[in-house]
Amino acid sequence: MTICTVFFNLFDNMKNFIAVFLLSLFMIPSLVTAEESDVTVASIRAEIKALKSERETIREQVKNGEMTKEDAQALWAEKIENIRAKKEALFAKKTERIQAKIQKIAEKNPERAETIQARWDKVKANIKERRNTLKAQRAKLKEKVQSGEMTRKEAKKVVKEKHKKIRADIKEQRAERKEKIKERRAAHKEKVQERRESHKEKIQERKEKRVERQNANQ
């Protein structure tokens, strides 16, 4: 296995987890503030971007004989694992916050909390399924690269298309959510208007009955 292949596998692994992590945040925007999400995502992306530069440096060191492939692999794996640990901790913290907020909502509105909990459980199930799928896909690509069935360049193209689809899915889900919110708001507005109209009619009826009674007593 070449150092390039190792870098590709490890870096692709990290990018896949990032995509799933972002998807989970977009799925429950009402429970995670925009400010928290932006800071977290920005931080993760910044570290990933920095790794790209470090990767080139390590490659040059291996090429120049300043570092062995084994040491380079160990160093790179350590850097990836470090970011993974931070990311896992952040995700766990987000999950705890969401669960705490659901519990708080349950104290005042159990039915709404139950609905949100069901949606959150679905999100977690989707994340688990997606991660398992991505893991299987990575393993398959790795085998093809090692066997010579596919070049690293071709594998990277497949990964790029895969991430492109994930981003498209996120965009579509956000659009669907916005549309649903828009529909709920329109329905709520219509109900409020109906209640107002009904209230006005009842007030008018009471006024008319009062006038009738007054006329009858004269």
C-alpha cells in the first residue's frame, strides 16, 4: 500500500463523517441554534483544510527521505484520529443538548416533545445507516484501488460524486423543511383568521340579541 493510498483512505473517511455530521445538524435546526452550528462547522472545516496542507508537507518529507512511509502513516493517522475524537465529542455534546431541550419541552408540552423525539430518533437512525453505508463503500473502493481495478484518481472522483450527492440531499431536505414550515404557518394563519371571524360573528349575534331584548322590553 502506497502512502498516497493511505492518505486517500484516511482523508476520505474523515470527509464522510463530516458530511453525515452536517446532515444531522440540518435535520434538527429548531433544536440547535444557527450560531452554534456555524461555529462548529467552521471549526471542523478549518481543521480539515489545514490537514490538506499538512498532507502535502508529509508527502514531500517522505519523497525527500526525511520521513519513512511507516512514520508518515502513523503521524497522519494520529492527526485524523485527533480530529475524529474532537468531532465525536462535539456531536455527543450536541446530542445531549438536543435531548435536554426535548426533556424541557416535555415538561410543558408532552405531545410536542413526543413528536420531536420521534423525529430526532429517526435522524439518529438515518445517521447510523448512512455511516454504515459509507463505511462499506469506502472498504469497497479501497479494495478496488489495492487490486488495481481502479486508480486512486478514479476512486477520488467516485468519492467526490458521493459527497456532491450528500450535499444535494441536504439542500433538498432543507428546502422541503422550509416548505413544510411555510405550509404550517399558512395553515395556522388561516385558523387564526377563522377563529377571529367566528369570534366577531358571535359578538355580533350577542349584540343583535341584546338589541332584540331591549326592543321587546320597551
